[in-house]
Amino acid sequence: MSEVTCVPYLIRWAAPPRSAAKCAPFPHGGGPAIRQMSLRIAIAAISLIAAVLSMFVRTAAASEGEEEARLLKDAQATFSPLPHDFATHEFPVTPERVELGRQLFFDPRVSVDGTSSCARCHQAALYATDALVQSHGARNKVLLRNAPTVLNTALQFKQQWAGEFENVEAQATHALNAPGLGNPDAATALARINAIPGYVEQFRAAFPDQPDPITAENYGKAVGAYERTLVIPSRFDAYLRGNTDALSQDEQHGLRLFLETGCADCHNGAGIGGSEFEKFGVFADFRKQIGGNPDDQGRFGVTKDPTDKDVFKVPSLRNVAMTAPYFHTGTVAHLETAVRVMARVQLDKTLSDDEAKAIVAFLRSLTGTRPAGFETAPMLPAGFVPYK
Ligand code: HEC
Ligand code: HEC
């Protein structure tokens, strides 16, 4: 009977029994001895529990570490960090060309009515977009598609939504007399540039071997050289270089989902996209989800090949969190919606709320810091060019 009463005392060693006598199985001095013994047992038990726990924690940490390392390896096999610039042998990034190109990019006097420049639709404050569904050009003409960013664009294998141009130089040469700047032809635009003496000198310096350097091609080369310096690395580049702390656990989870869901089948490489054409609407008609102009059939407009109907360039997703609204239609306001549309029409998958949010968290890690030379508009050479 007394032994039974004492069991709680053995366990509750730390709290001295209110009536040791009532409980003591060894009435003469047995109490303290038992207390000491139970203390040892308890310490041993606690150490054992602690050891087992730390083993668990260590195993969990090890497998978490392994999981992180595996994810990094998968990511490194699929994506790559940005290079220092996008210069090539054919298109060097010389200081003279870059500075001239930067000025031309910001100069509204090149446009037919003096109201439009590249920077009108590729605004520094908006990560080189205009935050419009469809851009407005000179004389407020509404363009056909949404304006993509020009940050990192030179790394893409083709330019524009349907890959209309081989490189940024060809795109800029074309833009000189496209509706954005509104010039009826290249000659009109070049005459406007020629009317500003500062540019005449700068073209000579940028293209020193040419007697008459103000040409549409050189305009494209100068603007293109500037665009080839617009390299905007993000935390994801630090991650790809091996610093797993550069992405939070949520972002890493999103990256894992991005890979496992199949997004990276199309959006891969240094641009997280920008390296291939794909049909938009592999499993479902995208227009039913996001609307859009049925006459814009993407790549078909370039090649006239029926298999190219609704084929578009897989765009780079760098800075995508900053460039709403989305798609060539500009009809989707939120990135999470764009991610769901992609899963649905490209992969026939329905994402849960948590999955869509995690992927968006990963996409946010692709936002880089805008370069200083882009944030501030340059001083432009003096001169007035009458507009039509
Ligand atoms: C009126 C607005 C507007 C102006 C002005 C404008 N752009 Fe754009 N830009 C757009 C739109 C819209 C697109 C998408 C065109 C398409 O795909 O059909 C685009 C596409 C581009 C692209 C392709 C990006 C990619 O991801 O493929 C580049 C590069 C570019 N513009 C550079 C320029 C340059 C350089 C100038 C000045 C010479 C310029 N833009 C002037 C609106 C404009
Ligand atoms: C089969 C190829 C393919 C797959 C798979 C794919 N995409 Fe795309 N993605 C495209 C194409 C093509 C476009 C351009 C659509 C257009 O013309 O507007 C695009 C556009 C996007 C855009 C809009 C970008 C912008 O600047 O407006 C986002 C965001 C995007 N994809 C994210 C994802 C995500 C997230 C996944 C996985 C759930 C995914 N994509 C899977 C081909 C693909």
C-alpha cells in the first residue's frame, strides 16, 4: 500500500513530498537516498531523450540539406546565370555606341510628332514596360500587342512576341519607322536625327570608318548596343551560383513546383524562357481564357505556315513580377492568374491556391535591380526638330 502511494514521489523527485513520512517505504532515512536515485534516473532519461531527439533533428537537417542540394543541381541543369553583358563579336558593346544608343532610346525628337520615344513604352519606372494592355504610339495610335520589357531582352533568341526579328539591332532598325515612333519611312526618321548636330558627331565617333554613318542599320546597332548592356541579375543568379540562402524556403518550394509542374520544359536557360517557339494553347484555346485578337495568330503572321498558327515565342520570365499586364494580349492583370492560365492551357493542370502562390513566390525572385544607366534619363544633344 505504501509503495503504491510512493510511486508519484519517485517521479515527482524535484518537488519535495508534502508528507514524506506518510509515503516513505523506508521510514528511517530511506527518503533522501531514493530522491537521489530518482534524480539520477531522471537525468539519464532526459539525456537519452535529448540524444535521440538530436539524432532526429540531425537526420532531418541532413535530408533537408540533401533536398536543397538536389534542387540546386536540378536548377543548375535547367537554368543558367546571366552573363556580364550580351555583346557578341558581330555586335560589340563599345562605349560610344552604348552612349549614343542610350540617348536615342530616350529621345522623342526621333518620332514623327515629337511625342514618342522607345522610353515612352519601355519606361524606366515600370521595368521597361508601359503598364498598358496595348501600347499607344505617336499620334496615340494603339499598337497591336502588349509591350514586353527590354531589360535582359537581348538574351532572347528572337525579338517580339512572335519572334519577328533576329536580334535587338534588327528590331530597333524596324522600330525607327514603325507605328510606335510613327515615322512613315526610315528616311524621315534619319533626317530628324541629322538635324541635331550633336548626333552627327556622335554617329561619327561610334562608326568611325564610315563616311555617312547616320543610317537605319547603324541606328539599330547603336540602340542595340545599349540594349545589350541591360543585364539585370536577380537573387536567382546568386542561387544558381551556389548560394542556396539567396532564395527563401517558400521560393525554393516554388522553384521545385516550377520544375515538377513542367513550366521549365518551355521556360528554361538564362532567360527562364526566350529560347524557343511554342504553341500558346497546347491543351485549350487560350482565347477562351484570356480573350485577345483572333487575327493575331503569332508566328503564322511571319511564316504563313499553318502549323505556326498561335505559335508564340516563350517569353523570358525575368522581372515578370514587375511587368503586368500579361501575355501578348495584355489582358491578364495578375501574375497568379497568368500562372494558372499557363498550367491550364499549356500543361492541362489545375494548380491549387498554395501551388500557384508558391510559383509566384519563385517568379518574384527573378526581379533584379534596374541598372543606374536605365533609371536616369540621359542629357540629350541640343536642337529642335519641327514635327509634322
Ligand atoms: C508605342 C510604344 C512603343 C514604342 C515607342 C517602342 N516600343 Fe518596343 N515594343 C512595343 C510593343 C507593343 C512591343 C511588342 C511588339 C510585338 O511583339 O508585336 C515591343 C517590343 C519590343 C522589343 C522586343 C522585346 C521582346 O521581349 O521580344 C524590343 C527589344 C523593343 N520593343 C525595343 C524598342 C526600341 C529600341 C524602341 C525605340 C526604337 C521601341 N521599342 C519603341 C512598344 C513600343
Ligand atoms: C508548352 C510551353 C509552355 C509551358 C509548359 C509553359 N509556358 Fe509559360 N508561356 C509559353 C508561351 C508560348 C508564352 C507566351 C504566350 C503569349 O503569347 O502571350 C508564355 C507566357 C507565360 C507568362 C506570361 C509572361 C508575360 O510576360 O506576359 C508567364 C507568367 C508564364 N508563361 C509562366 C509559366 C508557368 C508558371 C508555367 C508552368 C505552370 C508555364 N509558363 C508553362 C509557353 C509555355
